[in-house]
Amino acid sequence: MGLLLLHALFFFTLFLLCLTAKAEDFGAAEKLAGACNLFRGKWVYDASYPLYDPSTCPFIDPQFNCQKHGRQDKMYQKYRWMPLSCPLPRFNGLNFLERYRGKKIMFVGDSLSLNQFNSLACMIHAWVPKTRSTFRQRDALSSVTFEDYGLEIYLYRTAYLVDLDREKVGRVLKLDSIKSGDSWMGMDVLIFNTWHWWTHTGNAQPWDYVQINNKLYKDVNRFIAYYKGLTTWAKWVERNVNPAKTKVFFLGISPVHYQGKDWNEPTRSCMGETEPFFGLKYPAGTPMAWVVVKKVLNRITKPVYFLDVTTLSQYRKDAHPEGYSGVMATDCSHWCLPGLPDTWNELLSAALSG
């Protein structure tokens, strides 16, 4: 009965939030970003893009190097995000290296965090191609170090942020537990992300049970599970982050483009798309997962900057690997590099310097 009551209360709250979400999509972002709302704008063609050449960056995971796998068009690399209320500073790798000389930056999350981690490393490398750099990878942890500046950029791979443990009963997703958090300590900047794996079912689902309050469930509504997991992450932030030493970011929901009905073209997917969506309002509207994230972030007392990239990313139906990942026959969830994650990092850099 307790779980059923939780379901009812949760969805009633989400229903109320959804009634106002569309009107408030950018309000929270503007509040967090100050007077300037970097997340409301449009995509414009810019011949000076991309910010780096994928053939000369040693840090791109092969599945994101769409040109290497035969994608012919390059227009998706030529779009720049232009906020409506203020300019988005162009990324300057030298300034970034100087500002974060001797610092540690960590991305924590799933393969979208890998996308963003690769992107930032390439964006910096393009400015100092001859500087000494070191790439390391061991288990869940990867890193790129720009030796001459002492800047260390890390990736900690974790699909859910909370723990996924193998026990006698099988694989258990523990919504109340974060043991891996010790690996996130001591960073100057933390950028968190999670959502995509919460939706997986069937053979793609990497857990057998969900654990809540020491009770096992064969399945739980995914939005409730996501809310519970993010609440556990929020408690970790409250207990372990010193805002005087560490800046915390949460990356908004990265959309998928498998169903063209999301942009009013029901017979299409991301396959063969060569232009962004240029309408004034994305037809699919605000994702429910975005509402869950906002609900959790609004309750955190420690400063957490919301990189609200959801809407600007929804427009980029053209920027996925499609059939050019070398891994998936159709990939409408990750992003080609150079590409959209570079904009996420331009926004991250602007927030860090603000």
C-alpha cells in the first residue's frame, strides 16, 4: 500500500508541475544564469564552426566520430547556438586552461557524459595541439590531463548515479545507495547526468530488481524510480559538497529523435536529417523527466547550476550519429563530434566564468 500511495502522490504532484512546466521552461534557467538566459535562443548557421577537426583530436570515442564512419554531410557541424537575450561567448581554450590550471573537472554519468567529456577534451586540444596530454582509462574512470597546465578532466561512468550491485537474487538497482560517490570527491567542478538508462526494458535492462528502503521490487514506475534515485543523489550533494571548493552542475535531459512525430514528421526519425528543427516551439513539449529533475533540483539547498540543454537539444534532430557510429545500426540518442555537446560545453564554460 505504501508504494501505491507513493505512486499516487507522485503523479499528482507531477501533474501539477506539468501544468506550469511549459510556462516555466526557461524561468528557472534564467534565474540560475542571472539576468542572461543562455538556454532560450535559436540555431544559426556559422561558417567558422566546428570548433575542432575530428581527424586531429585523439580523444573522440569512435562511436561519435561520424565522419570517420562515412557520414558525408557536414552541415550539422556548422550551427551555433545564439541566445535571444545575450551573447554566448565563443569558447577560448587558452583562457579555459589558464582559469583551470591545476584544477580537476569530472563528468559523472552515462554515455552522454562520455559524449561531453570527449567534446571538452577536443575543444581544449584544438587550442594547444602540441601541448603534452595523457589519456588514462581504468574500469569506470577515464581521464585526460593537459600536463603543461595541470588540468585534469575526468569521466566517471555510471548509468544511474545510484548503485547497481550484483547479489544472490540477481542484479539490484539500489535507489537509496551511492557507494561510488567517494570517487567524485576532491573535484573543483562536477557535472552530473543520468536519464537514458532509466527507460530501458527487456534485454536492454541491466537490472533484475529495484531496491527501495531495503525492499525488492521486480519493477517500479520509471519516473518514480528516477525521482527516488535523484533524491538520493541530491542528499549526497548536500552531505559531501563544499560550495566554496566545488561547483556542481546537472546536465538537462538529452533528447532522442527516434520518432518523427516529436517534430510533426511521423514517418521520419533522425536518419537522413540534415537540418535542425527551426520552429518556434518544439511539438513534443517538455519531457516528463525534465519535470522530475526540476522537482529535485528545486529542493537542494546547495548551489547546483542546471545546464538546461533540453530544448536546444530537442531542435537538433540532425546531429545524431544515425547509421554512422560503427556500433549501432540506428543511433538517434548520442551525438556526433564535433557537434551538439560542444555547445553544452560552451554553456558550461560561460557558466563557470560567470
